Amino acid sequence: MSKKNNKRMDKRNSKKHSRMSREERRRIRKRRRRKRIAILAAEIIILLILCVVAYGFFKLGKLDFRVLDEEKLEAYQDTGPYTNIALFGLDSRNDELEGGVQSDCIMIASINNETNDVKILSVYRDTLLKQKDETYEKANSAYNRGGPEEAISLLNRNFDLDIRNYVSVNFTALVNVIDLLGGIDLEMTSEEADWSNRYAVETSEVAGKECIDIEVKDGVQHVDGVHAVAYARIRYTEGYDFKRTERQRVVLNKVAEKAKKANLLTLSNIVDEVFPMVSTSFSMKDMLGFAANILDYELVETGGFPYQVTTSENVRDHQGAYVVPIDFVENVRQMHQSLFGEESYEPSKEVQEIGDVIMYLTGVLEGAEAYNTIFEGDIHNEGTQ
């Protein structure tokens, strides 16, 4: 091959090499751009997540957080895959959330962490139970004496439970929640509607809301927060306090159902209005965890405790009317069966001793037949819904 041909070939190869280099550089530049875009996208996603978390902490900062002394809670035993929470509805006139106020509503919420099923059990506020100082008084007096710590220890002590956390809220908060959700539908008797109007007068004054009477009739009524809370506080109908706790659970269930369908703006408004009226021992991390799973939780069962129960004004060395369990030990056994599926649970020695003291103070023996031989009165059997 001539020198002229060689030069021509070298020149051609040089151009080809130059073209390949430019194409390679373009590919490299494209890869770098894609990488920068991917990094930028990741940074934006991380920033958004941080913003959401920061917003969540900002909202949760409105809550009244309180660290409890676990040594004072008298937690009896680990109930396995269940998170048990004490819920207190306070009859507060001045937004108190600690001691010195009565807990008109006492509930135990049990969450199955494996299935996200939730069960709620109301404890009748007038139930005769063992207090911290070894005396026997109504269940709702514990919160008044020592706030949430003493109220939780009362539940653990009398029922062999392991509750370590609580949520307290006053009734004004519930009024605001229901109003922000646009009200709820309740099935009422005409008697309940009439009493709801009566209770609504005081409820509206405490909550600072307008009070407009609802129609006195049987059937479904769409009610605002004032009348929903008034309905939940009614005691003077057939069933007395037993029926009242049932109404409370109905209202709570209705609110939960509607809150699940609410948009983010409504939920944000609820947080702003209500969180300052809520006290809890849960940490911010715990609350964010609950919030992340809120749509997965399902309320599968509600009930009232004691299951077999009567009322008595003949309690030794006591004045007033009390709710008395018929066979306290059997009631506790049934509680563990209902909440935790413990078919053969044997209550602790302390629970058995408490049962003996309740029988001594009231004369109410084991079983309904034994009771009827001593007192005249109504016996109430509280099932689950």
C-alpha cells in the first residue's frame, strides 16, 4: 500500500475515533444527567418525608404529654400481642386533665397487634373496687384522687391487667370533634331525645356552643356535638348507668367510622381543636405509629364490665348506691376470655381476695340465685355488641 493510501486510511480512522468519542461523551453526559435527576428526586422525596414528619410532630406537640411512673401502675402480667390502653372521659368544667376531676367514662381499649382488631370494654364508674389505700370505693374516684396513674393502677390491680398508657379527654373535645365531622346519626327513643335536650343545656354552656333542641321522637336523628355528648351522658332511662355506657360506646363507634372517611383538612382541623384538650402518656413516636395504622384498625367488639352485675345501697360502712359484680372472680375470668381469648384463665390471688371482700361488704354472693335470697332488686347481664 502506498504512503498516500496509508495517510488516507489513518485520517479516516482518526475521524471515526473522533466520532465514537463524541458519542461516548454524550452517553456519559446523559448518564450523569439521569444520575443527578435521580439524586434530586431522592432528595425531594426525603425532604417531603421530613416535612410530613415535622408537621406530624408539630401537630402532636399540641398534646399534653405525661410520663408515668411504671412502678406505680401495678401492671400484673404481659398479655402477649395486645396493647391495652386506659381511656378516660372527664367531667371537666375548666379543662382539667389530671387529678381533682371525675372520670365519668372509663374504658379499656385492647388492640391485637397481629390482626389490628380493637375491642373496647366500659367499666361502670360506680363499680365497687379496691383503691390504692386498701379501701373500697367507686371506680371513678381513683382518677379524682390521683389522676391517671392511680386510675390505671386501679384497673391493673382489680383485673389482672398490664395497662401502661392512657388517653384522657374532656367532653368539650368530643363536642368539637363531632361538630367538625358534620355531626353523627343516632338511633334514639323519644325518651332519649327528650333527655338529650335536657342534658344539652349544660353541655352547651360548658362547651360554649349554641343549643337548639332536637325533635322528641323515636327513630334516627342527625345530631351535633352537643346533643351527641348529651345523649352519651344520659342516666335517667331504663338501664340507668348500664345503658349510659352503651350509649358512650355507640357514639365512640360512630365518631370512629366517620373519622375514617374524613379528608385531610378535616382531620387537621380536628387535631388543632382537640389535641390541646387531650392528655396522654404515649410518646410522639407511639402516636405517629398509631396514626400510620389508623385505617387498618377495626372495632370488632364492645361491652360493659361487670358482665353479671346488680346495684345496691346496702354496702357495709358505705353510703349511696354502688354497682356490684355478681361473682367478681368469674367476671374477671370472663374479661380475659373476651379481650385476650384466654379460655382457661385463672385470676390472681389478689383478685380472689378482692372478690371475697366485695361479697363481705355487699352480701352479694356468687350467682344470681344466691343474690336473690338476700336483696330485692334488678340483676343486669351485660353482653357484648
